Amino acid sequence: MAVTVAVLDYGIGNLRSAQKSLERVGATAILTSDPKVIESADGAVLPGVGNFGACMDAMDATGLSDQARAFVATGRPFLGICVGMQLLFDGSEESPGRAGLGLLPGVCALLPDGVKRPQMQWNRLDASGRAEGAEHPLLAGLDQSWMYFVHSYAIMGGDHVIATTDYGGPVAAAVAAGNIWATQFHPEKSAEAGRRLLENWVGVVDAYVGVRA
């Protein structure tokens, strides 16, 4: 039986592309803002594009900020994508004074001087810097893979970074903490490597369901 994944629908960006990509790797993906649907899901995904503050305003207006925090608190797998990853942190220089979800510590910063902003290109993942030297399940088989990025702001470091990409220096490409995993790049736009990453995550959701059953 396919796992059920709630794709949080706060009305900004092409959220349906994430939904369709999850369906292609075997999940039952539901684009929703309905608290009952989210509460019953096996996993949840927070995509995002555009301005940090506008996305947080939409999250608050739809009640999804509280829903996201409550879902994470249950221990079920949660995946953030692009601006959806940035929203997990305390805030962003893009929208000074606008609080994020506060699920991870840190503030997103403007990409370094000397590079084109936004980064809008394929770039290579580097997962070699993990302190414990172990491959994270989200990135299984994906070190040095090419992923597609579109962003001007990012997390530049911290204990939760599991992969970086080189863009005027190391920029966080993926983070993880407990049941929260997130990518700065768009797996739904990253061809076979992106499909593999979503397969990895859906596999984790499936394993979680099996343990919980």
C-alpha cells in the first residue's frame, strides 16, 4: 500500500509539480491545506518558491504554520524544498524581522558577492563533509550528483548541513535534523538524481509507517 504524503498547499508557486513527482515514485500525494488530511498523512512536504516573507504570510494565513509545527512534533517524516527549506529556519535576510517556522536554528543569508544572483543552474552536491563520515539516507547514492537550483538566499553553514554546493563558496544544499529533512535545490526539476532523492525519502516514510504499525 502506498504511503500518503501531504503536500502543504499555501497557494504560492507550482506546488503541483512536487505532488506529481512524489506520485511518480509511488506515493499517494495530496495537495492540501486541510488539517484533517495533514494530521492523517504518513509524511509531509513543504515546497516553496519566491519571497520568504510572502511565503510565511501565506503559511500563517492558511493555518499551515501551526500545522507544519504540529506535524513535525509527531515525529513523522517532513521534507522542505527550496524556499520550503528556508521557511524551516528562524528567518531570512530577504525579509528582515519576519520570523520563519523556527524548527531549525539559523538565518538564511544572501548568496556571496561575486556570483550571479539568483543561482539558476545545475550544480553538484558535495556530501563529503559530514562529520561522522556516514551517508545520510536522503542522499543515498547521490554524492556528487547534479541538482537544479533556483535561489538567491541560503543557509551558509551549521550543524544540520548534510550536503553543500559550491557557489562562491560552500552553500548548504541539504539539511537534516531528526525527522526534518530539506533541500535547497528542486528535486522535482532535477531529472533522475532528483527522482532518486524523492525515492529515498518516500522509502524512509514507508519504513517509518512499518515501524509504527
